[in-house]
Amino acid sequence: SITRQREIVAEYETLTHRIRLNEQMIQHLEDTAQALYRKMFVDGVDKENLPEGWRMGTLGEVASIVTGKLNSEDAVENGNYPFFTCSQETYKTDSYAFDQEAVLLAGNNASAIYPLKIYKGKFNAYQRTYVISSIQESVCNKHIYYAIKDKLEDFKGISQGTTTKFLTVKILNEIPVIIPEIKSHLEFSQALEVLYDNISLYENEKLQLIELQSLLLAKMGQYN
């Protein structure tokens, strides 16, 4: 009946509203995490006079930087694992090459806009996507994520290439990273873990809501 169709549409709009709220909460938590990083390691620090036990380092010193091995056509619509490419969208594939927490940075982009993500679990990566992970006790992966995020605008000016811009390992190796003493690192890391646990909850709920939306769309299709 038309009444039932209207009920389904109302349910769909309710789900859309909840998804939007989840996205806003995720963005708020991510902004809070970035503000904490900047307070501890950027705006709140005199790089010429670092606190005792702190020092300046580089990304190449504190992180392992490798690339994936897959081609873009290895994406599978309903694959079992996230597949990180140079696109802002995260695809799926049926195999994984990594099982860890890592920062994922696109290695090329026509507009020199490089998607940056962080993920923990089993995943795979495109051959021009950098998989970056900490090898320094006092620098966690989320610290690395925000150190790179602070440089995304700078990449537009130092990228190589003409038609397609790309980032080299040399460019990444030279990104400056503050290496704090262990106590400050733990304080930052623990605060970030709380924020990212909440981000994960909202992201999982968002996926469930999107799945419910798909079911409602299928129901609506039955009436057409």
C-alpha cells in the first residue's frame, strides 16, 4: 500500500539522518585527535628549544616505508579485505598482504592531493600506495599519521611529475618528526587510543546503518 511505501521512505530518511550524525561525530573525534597532536607536538613546542629528552628526527628514521604489490584491477566488489589505492575510496580484495596497524598514503595523484588513512587489521595495498609503520618506541603510528597530515599541503609544491604528480621515498624520508621521551609518548598514545576506539564504534555503526539502508532500498524496489 502507499501507506507502507511512505513508512519505508520515512525509515530510510531516519537512517540517513543517523548516518549523517555518525559522520559528524567521527569528524569531531578526528578533529579532537589532530588538535591534541598539534598541542603536544606543533603549536605547544618550541622546536629550537625542545623539552628534555625530546629531539627532532625524520620519518625515514622512525618508520618503515614500503608499498603494496597489487594492481588496481585486483579490486573485488565484495572482497574480504580492505584494499587501499591512490583513490579516496577504500576498495575490497580477496587477499591480504599486511596484518598490522599502518598509515596508508597515496603515492600519486593528478592534482597532488594524496589521500591519507590509518587502518588496523588485515589489508592489501596498491603498488603506488605507501604502507608506513613505526619502528621507533617513542613514536606511534597515529603520531606518524598526523605528522604526515600536517605536510599534505606542502606535498603540492614538492611533488614530482608533470601530468601525474607523485611522491618519492626520498620526500617521505625527509619529513620532520618530533621524537618525545617515552612518558610524553605514552600520554599521547593512550589519549589517542580512547578517541580512536570511539571512532571505530561510530564507523561500525555507520556500516550497519548503510546495510539497513540497502535492505530498505530492496524493499522499495519490490513496489516498483
